[in-house]
Amino acid sequence: MKKIVLAMLLVAAVAAVAQTAAAPVPQSAAPVPQGAAPVPQGVAPVPQGTAPTPAPPQKKEMKDPAEYNAYMGAEQQQDAAAKISGFEAFLTQYPNSSYKEDALELLMGAYQKAGNQAKMLETAQKVLQVNPCNLRTLAVLAYTKRALAEAGQNAAQNLTEAGQSGEKGLQCLQTAAKTEGMSAADWDKLKSQTALIFDGAAGISAYQAKDYAKAQQYLRASVEGDPANPTILRDLYPLALAYLAAGPTEKDVDGLFFIARAANLAQGAGKDQIAKFGKSKYTKYHGSDEGWSDVVALTATTPLPPATFAITKYVPPTPAEQAAALVKSKKVQEMSFAEWQMVLSDGTPEDADKVWTALKGKPMQMGAHIISLDASSKTTTKLKLAGSSDDVDAKRADIDLTMSAAIPVKQMPKEDTDFQFEGTPVSYVAKPFVMTMNDGALLVKTAPKPAPTHKKPAAH
């Protein structure tokens, strides 16, 4: 369906070029003014950059009746093949005609009507050789190349070329002169219509190149230019992605608004996928999904972010705040080794002292993972253990255990295995955390089940 919509819009844009090119008048009479191509309307901000200086408009006239008759004979043909033949002959016979640009525009439209896209694009380049700032031709190139990319045809190159035509068109809009005989209303309409195409093509090309700031600039101009456009999703969704690629940030949460708006406008399977992605981004930023449904409801009827639109950023507690909350909510004896470790290494001196006072000098039974043994003799009295899952994964010792007696050879544990023991905490180093325990003893299988080894709470 998406390809069909794009194709229909492209047909409308190119066909309008063919229908609105100026018809010449013999002798020195003024030509009929050129009209605007019926492409989606939009208003774009003027991008920074140096725009080419347009040549002053030339008064068009045909003093040669034969030239006039050749042009009109080609223009009045209803059959695309006949029109192509007529204008190819006209351009060959009158290569310096003051109506060369108009003839090429009409020829471009005839090739499109005949389904010859290659010749249409070739003719578009010839139009730009005559007038590098022909707005309708630049719009046709930007639109066509983008449509080809979205249809999967040489996507990278076509998007790049679409972006080049889009940016060139935006530059030309800065200094483009109204065609002689065209009304101010028609001229403004042409500029707004082509600006939408230029912004969309330049924006999607910038997004492909991961230039997210430029993508935001152009795509937002397109979305704001005509937010009610039925095909706006093709610019709205990449706009949301451009905002969310490195965000959202506290200063700019509009990406969350636009992704929710895109979820509202999308159809089929893509709707749920976009909504799920948007919700995940919202939850990560806000700290929960509370309020997401309100954003979705707002964007169902509001096309652009209100001035008051804001979302509170979740600020996670510091390790010290986590430690304080843990000390308040749990008895020291109910904490895991990893929780002791967090309080002793990241907590305030008061919280750390409270935990250490409850642990120091008191025998305890627990489980740990053997990092290394003292292999200097057949008997072992010193072991380096990991008591938290984080340190097990990192293969880092956080317990230095000295046994009260050598472990018998038959009961000697192996490195990189779990170990159940009893020991008495005597000291610790906060960072990197290591607890020293003495009076170690190997527990038999009937011993009480050791305390579980939990991961330390995530530090932020």
C-alpha cells in the first residue's frame, strides 16, 4: 500500500509539470504563466547555506511562426508517444529556443506518462542544465529518488541523491524569482508545495547518514509544514527516530511525542511495533510506563507538541541513597553478602558502621565461589573467594578467608567451584571491596543451607 501511495503522488507531481508548462505565444506577446505542481503542501524554514543567485527572468517570445507551430503541435498531442516525438524534434530543431526549459519540462512529463522512468530522469537533468533552480524539476527528482529508495531500489544511492536535490531545492527557494505572469498566490503555493518535498527528501537522507541534527531540522519542517497530510507518517516516524537516536534529553522530549503520534497514525503490524518501541523509550527515560497512555491519547488528536509538553526524567538514587534505603528496610542479618558489600563500600559512614558493627567478630555460615587457593603446600589454609554474583562473573575475590586448620587432602576443594564455609569477619577494605575472615571451617553437607549470593544493586 505504501508503494502505491508513493507512486500516485509521484504521478501527480510529474503530470502537473506537463500540464502547467507555459504555452508560447507568437511574436512578442507574453506567454501563459506557469502553474504549480499538485504535490503535498508544506512550509519549510530556510536552511543555512549559500543559495545560487538566479538569473533575471527573461521575457519569452517566438518570432518564428515555424518554431511556434512546432512547439504548439507537440504540446497539443494527447498521446504520450506523439508528444515525446514532437518535443524531441522541437528541441533538436530549436536547441536555443527561449522555450527550451518549458519544452523539456513537458517532455519529462510525457516520458513519465509513457512509463519511461529512465528517460524522465535523464530529461530532468537536461532541465537543470538550462535552469539549475527549476523548482518543479528538483522536486520531481527528490520525490522520485526517495520513492525508488523506499521501494528498495539502490536505496543508499537514491536516498543520497534525493537529499542532494532536496537541499539544492531549499537553497534555490531562498532566491527564486516569481515567473513572469504568475500570480503571487500561485507562486506562494508552488514554493510551499516544493518545500515539503525538499525537506522530506533532505531529512530522510540525513537520517540515513546518521546526521540526526540535520534530519531533525528538515523532517520537522516537513511535519510542521502540513501536519494533517495523509502521508505525513513517512516523515513523522523517521523524525521521531532522529530525536530518539541520542535521546530523549531533558531539554528535548519531542521525540517521545512524535513516536506516540506515529503509533497512532500507523496501520497493521507496524502500529504495535512502533507503540512497543515508543513505550520502551518512554519507560527508560521516565523510570516507569506511568503516563505513557496519556501521551498516546494526547497525540491521537494533537499533531504537534504543545508548548507545555513535558515529561519528567527519572533520576535513579545514588549508591549511597540505595544503601540508606536498604539499611532502613532490612535487618543486617537478612541481607545478602552483596548487600553488605554495597553498604560497606558505597554507604555513608553511619550506615556502613551500623552494618559492620552487626557483622564484625560474629561467626557466620555462607556460600561463596573459589577464585584461588594457596597451593604452596599439600595443605591449604588460605582461600580467595567471591561472595557476590557480580564478582563471581568478574572472577574477582571479595573475601580473604583464613582457615582455622588445614583442609584435609580428601576434602580439598577445587578452584572455580562453589564452597560452603564458616568464618568470622575481622576487617574489610571498602574499595575495591574485600572482607577478611578468620577461623574458617569447611561445612559438611548436612550444614545449614548457606545464604544466597545475590548480585549487587545496580549502581547509577
